Amino acid sequence: MAVEEEGLRVFQSVKIKIGEAKNIPPYPGPNKMRDCYCTVNLDQEEVFRTKIVEKSLCPFYGEDFYCEIPRSFRHLSFYVFDREVFRRGSSIGKVAVKKEDLQKYHGKDTWFQLQPVSADSEVQGKVHLELRLSEVITDSGVINHKLATRVLECQGLPIVNGQCDPYAAVSLLGPSRSEAKKTKVKRKTNNPQFDEVFYFEVTRPLSYTKRQFDVEEEDVDKLALRVDLWNASNLKFGDEFLGGVRVPLRVLGQAGVHDAWYFLQPRENGGKSVKVEELGSLRLNIVYTEDHVFPSEHYTPLRDLLLHSANVEPVSASTANILGEVCREKQEAAIPLVRLFLHYGKIVPFISAIAHAEVNRTQDPNTIFRGNSLTSKCIDETMKLAGMHYLQVTLKPIIDEICTEHKSCEIDPVKLKESENLETNRENLRHYVDRIFNVITTSGVRCPTVMCDIFFSLRESAATRFQVDQDVRYTAVSSFIFLRFFAPAILSPNLFHLRPHHPDPATSRTLTLISKTIQTLGSLAKSKSANFKESYMAAFYDYFNEQKYADAVKNFLDLISTSGKWDQKSIETPIMLKEGSVKLTIKRVDGKGSKGTKGRFMIKRAQGRNRFGLKNFKKRWFRLTNHEFTYHRTKGEGALCSIPIENILAVERLEEESFKMKNMFQVIQPERALYIQANNCVEARDWIDILTKVSQCNRKRLSTYHPSAYLNGHWLCCKLSADAAPGCTPCTGGLPANIQLDVDGDRETERIYSLFSTYMTKLIKMQEACGSKSVYDGPEQEEYSSFVIDDPQETYKTLKQIVSAVQTLEQQHTKYKRDKFKKTKIGSQEHPIGDKSFQCYIRQQSESSTYSI
């Protein structure tokens, strides 16, 4: 989800590899082991949870998590929990990385020490304060000074044990004073509006004789204002600390007035006295990306160069190929290139061009597409994007079955347990391999068109280049569809969204054996048993040493490499797109509305309730396929309600004011609307996105809707009293109907610009290499040997155009940063004062005062 900033769209995303934890402290009991899991949190909002690793003090997770971040945040946090009795979790420790520090760890495997978790350190949110210092003359003629402190509001306070009833405690701190005053408690809100004023006397020294008030720095340095936020708890343990801020009175300056927002901070020395090394550590790989995307016209020069790549002769001189040459890893270049070319419908000609060039450079047909070239990485990425649903409908049912049945399939005699039978295990494994092989080789009709067209091109290029080898037309395709698509998905189903978590060790071993066998079956190698280093695998493979398996593979490869044969209507099996447990209530409509949300609404009330309240919200299991949207009482039960996709007229956010609940959205149908609360902001965004995408082509989609509920005789959003009033807000949308290819072309071009900018020195070096090759016909210089340059003059021409386009965009970014810095006001609601920005605020105020004088 993008945030608009003065014509610019800002996207935040994070990709995390949660590796493992080590040296977790043992459980204080006879059984020292723990059942640990890890969570990912934006501030304190949990957005992801790993599986539970049982009975381990060094749990391995091996899980990946990616999300678009839909809101601002201060910390990316990771908590390690121990599942104790009654299935409740107690925190062991945490890692909290500040947003501004994320780049330090970008793409690096890093061990983080776990830090103690305490209520005093678990803070988030901000507070708005106004301070005013004024003179007061007493009856005796003595001049006193009074500090008026106004606590206006807070935003984004943490929710403690499902509630937030905050109040503020205000104290004036000094060498001989600590006065404390409290606001009223605001119930059931984490965005309280206080707007209360407190007065504190600040007596001046007797030596003070000036008539004009001018605070002496030595006196002000001794005083500070402390504002602490607390949650009023009914528990016997007392109120919970939510965060605080300390404001030195020297911020008042000459004007004697200070109005600013502050980030809440942890309480000083509030943590537990625990040695950090006693809590263990967590291995993480964090990639945080922030894309600043300009309006589309700014990218025209670079985008045109990229999209023209397939037509450049030779293709090695094209902009896209040069990106692959200068990037440290081919994968870096492949990801944005594939998404950009898919968005503009040019992926097949581009991959065909670079694949044809690679085939012509290949000398041995047995090594075709075996390296990590730009061609291989681009095809891999295309299969992941365009083929994900094909993969799910083909493999997910049987993978789910393997993961739930837990049948023993170990065939290595050394690893066999005493209670297991080798022949039984072989039969179990053979049964699974046969079933997966059959579902793969009979799935050709469902292979996406774009993959078929690419495979057709690979097949033709390979057959033309190696005319003597009759099998090369098959191995060129099987090296991708089996080796890089099906086999990795079987091996690590969680990485391909076939399973939510990494499988347990025993199941993982079963999937490894299946993957090895399927990979060998698809390779069509001459001596298949020789492909296995392990004798037990070679013996097992003899089961499949029949011609029918080779024939089935060839028929399958023939089918998926025949261009233009695919018919989408042949896919009859529903594809499961998303499922999960969320809360809902239902708003019904009498009859069908013709425009907006027109029609008479009747609220479905819970039994015994006379109002539309929180008890109407029931926890339900939701399931979305490409055919219908259903909800169930629990997972696995029959559907309580089924909504055909064509009946979804709009999917929009529901404003928090409707029910005082966060992360809500509405699914609007002809005769009713579902109000749904997701578990967190990322999950809400995911549900809205995928429901919108899958229903985008519905003919009766609404153009307007009500962003709030109809309560107490009027719409909360537009205040209209007629419940049949048409929607007051335009529906969001404009997303592509094909949920596989939801790509923002400008964002991908911005990412490609960032890569070119990062590797600018290599672009310059490549220009030097072109010059060297043009004038020197001898052996290639070693410093230029890493570049593939077939035509120095054409390549140099393209490089010059790339540098020009990148420099133009660089100027735009520099201007944007400069303008933003000038407009940034520290202490505003958008840029609150934090622990590191206080001195910047003082300096900014000082410069402002100097300028005004």
C-alpha cells in the first residue's frame, strides 16, 4: 500500500528470513526443554508467527516472511515465546530494530542478542503537548512564574491484555520538586483526547530584576516536565506503564511557548536486571525496502530503453541484459525485470532473445541452462509469478496429505528406526512418488500460457542449436519445469505457499526423497541410477526404471512446450487462494440496491441484544477460492455461508469509528454486507487486496460506497439520515483482475533505477571495457573479463543512454530529498520529537529564531 507524499508514492516492504535461535535458557523444571515460536511485530502489532518447535533450546525455524507495510512504524520487532501449560505463551526475549537502523542489516545474516521483555520497555505511540510559561504577580508584589502544561491527545498507544484505558501523569521535575498531576481516564481507546491543562509554579531567584521575562539557562536546566501514560487496570498488579516523555524546560526559549508532538519512550532503568547473554540469540536476515515512486512520465526514458531490449541486436547490448551484467547477483536484476516485462506483456520476446543468445554460447547440450545466468533467473522468477496457482492446484492437495499423514518413508538403512520396516517405508515412498508424478504429468492442460510460450521458445532454440541430440528439446524444458519448479516446491513447500510453515524433520526428509526421485524422473538422463550417490536411492529408483515413466514425461513436456494450446476454461478445479480465522458480523439489505449501496438495511443482531454491538462479532474461519468466498464455524467444518465471486460488488475498508475496532473491512454483496475484522493491519490489507483482485471483473461492481456504518439513524461518514442513500465515497480499485500479475510498472522501473544507481561504478567500468575492446584486438584484459560484450559500439551506445536516464532520475530524487528536508518540521504530528531528534529540534528552533530576528 502506497503513501502519497506531494505527488510521490512511497512503498514500504520487508522480506525476512527467520533462521534459528540458539542458547535459549532452559526451562526451570525437571524438563529443561522448551516449545518455542517466534513472532514478527510492527511495533507491538503481531503480523507473523512461526511454527512451534518442540523440545529444543536451539530451535530451527527456516521460515520466510514478506509483506507490504501499510502504515508508519518505529520498530521492527521479533519476540521469542515459550508455549507453556494451557497452550499460553510466555516471552523469553526480543529483538527490536529501529526503522532508521534497518539498512545496517540489509540482506545480511545477523545474529541478534535477545533482550529482556518488560512492560516498562514495551512502548509505542506519541503525545501532543503544549507548554506555556507566564509571569504572575502575587498580592505581595512578588513575581512568580507559572508553567501551563496542556496535554492534548495521544495516538497509537499499545493495547494491554485486550484493552486500553489510558490516563496521563504530569510531573515537574527538579532538584527539590516532583509534583504530579493526573488527567481523567479515557475508556476503551488507544487514541485518547485529553485536552487538559495543569499549572506548576516556577519561582524565579531573588536576584531577578529584569522586567522583561528572560529565563536564565542555568535555572531552566534544573527543571524538566515528565509526562507518563498509564493504562488504568482493574488487576491487582496495578496500572501498566504505556510510555513517557521528558521535556527539558529550555525548549521554551525566549518566547516561553512550546507546542510539539513527542514519541513516547521506555521508562529509564525500567527493564529487568537480566544478563543479555543469558537469553540466547536469534539469526535473522532482514531486507527492508522503501520505494519513492515519481509520476509515470519521469520513468519514460529508462522504461523505453528497458522495453526495447528484446529488439536490440545483439541482445547482450540491451539495457536489460546490461543490468544483469553489472548486478552482483543475477537474481537482483531478474526480479524487477520479470515483473516489468510481465506488466507490459513483453516477457516472452525478452526471455526468448536472451535464451537464444545463451544457447548459441553453449558448447555441450548436457550443460544447457545449468548455470545461474540471467536467462535462468528470469525464467525462475516468471514461473514463480505466473505459475504459483498452477503449482497450488497441482501439488497442494497431495503435499497437504503427506504433511498430515506422517507416514514413515525413510529408506536409508542407517537412519531406520527399530520400530520401522524398510519394505513398508519403500512402499509408502513409492506410493507418494507415483501420485505426485501422475498429478504433474497430467497437469499440462493447466500450465499457464506465458510459461508454455517460453518453453516453446527454449525447445526451438535448443533443437536448432543441437540438431544431432534428439533429447535436447526435452531437457531444455525439463531443466526448468522439473529441476527449478516442481522439485523445489516439493522440497520446501512453505517457500511456494503450499504450506504455512516449514515441515517437521520427518516430513521434510520424506519430501526430500520424493523431490530427488521426481527430479531424476523428469531429467530423462541416460543412466538414471548413476545420478544417485546413495546406493539406497539407486535401488529405490529401480521401481521406476520403466519406459512408461519416460513416455509420460515426454508427453507432458510436448504438451507444455506447444505454444498457444492452453484454454483457461479447461481449469475446473477451484484454487484455494487464502484462508484464515477472523471476526465478522453481517449487515443485511432488503432487496437489491441499484446504485452505490442503495436499499433498506436491517442489522442482524445477536440473540438477546437490542443494539449493534461487539457481541455481534463472531470468530469464523474464512476461505477464498477463485470460485467462492466462504466462512465456517471452524476450520474443516461445512460452510455456514458461500458467496460466489461474481456476487462481490466491492471490498473496502471500514472506518474505525464505526465500532471502535481496528483493521476492519467490508465485503459488499447485492443483498448484504459482511463487516470483518482482521487480526492485524497486514492481514487486513492482504484480504482486501486479494478479494478486490479476484472480483475486479464483476460486471455489477459498485462505483461508490459508505466507508462507515449506518448507526443511530444516520451514516457516520456522510451524516445522511436515509439508510438508502447512495455511497458517498468513490470505490477504490484499478487493480488488475489477474491476481498472479499484480505489478506496478513504475515501481519496478524505480527499483531498476536504484540498481543502476548502486552499480554506477560498474557501468562506467563497462564503458571502459567497450572502449578497450574497440581499439585493442589482443587478449581480453583481466579487469574487463567479467563482462559479456559481443558488440562494443552498440553496447557503449546503450550504456551512454542508461547513464543519462539514471542521472536525470538522480536529480529528481535529490531535489525531492532537499525539498522534503526544508519542509520537515520536527515536532509536528508527522515528525514527532524522538530520543535522537531532540537536538535537531533545538537547532531548528534556534535557526528559525535567528532568521526571524
